Amino acid sequence: MPLSPGLVIWLAARGHDAVHASAVGLLRAADVEILDHAKRERRTILTADLDYPRLLATTNPESSGLILFRGGNYSDREIEDRLARVFALVPDEEIATSLLVVEKTRIRRRRLPF
């Protein structure tokens, strides 16, 4: 969250097992609850919420991967284009163990835990 639930359809069409937080009863859940759920389910979180990197560092260092969109508002098409680039550049097993910061002009990667 706050990424579009429609992104799940785009991801599923490309072979990813994706769910939106709202679809698993986490619409109004605290960020820590979403992190815990993702860890249990071995899922990577996609978000534009800037609190997640701090939470990973302080409360859940063994979490699953995180893809963070920063630096402005993104249209669904821009998110899809940048995710396609992430998937082309970073192997799935590394996505699952990384914090990937996606910005308008670059993608940065940091291994977890940090």
C-alpha cells in the first residue's frame, strides 16, 4: 500500500504470486503487521510508504524483500515499467533478500538484513 490493487493483476500475468494487503485482511493493519505477514508468507513487499526501511532495520531485520517506490507520484504504467526493469536486472532470489529503492531515474539495492 498505497500501490494500486490493479498491480496484482499485472504481476500475476507475469507469473508472480501477488496479493494486495487489502485482499488478505490487512487494509487497515499496522505496517509491522504487514511486515510480519510478508515474512510468514515469504513475500516481497511493494510500497511507496517511506516507513518500511526504518521498520525493517529496527523491528524485523529478517523480513522478506522490499521494493520501495520513492521520489514522487507514479502512474500505474510507470510502476509497471520500473518493476519490469527491476525484474530484468535483479534475480528473484536477490529480490527476496534485498531492499530495492526505485526512483524516477535509478534503482538502488541493499542486501537484507542491514
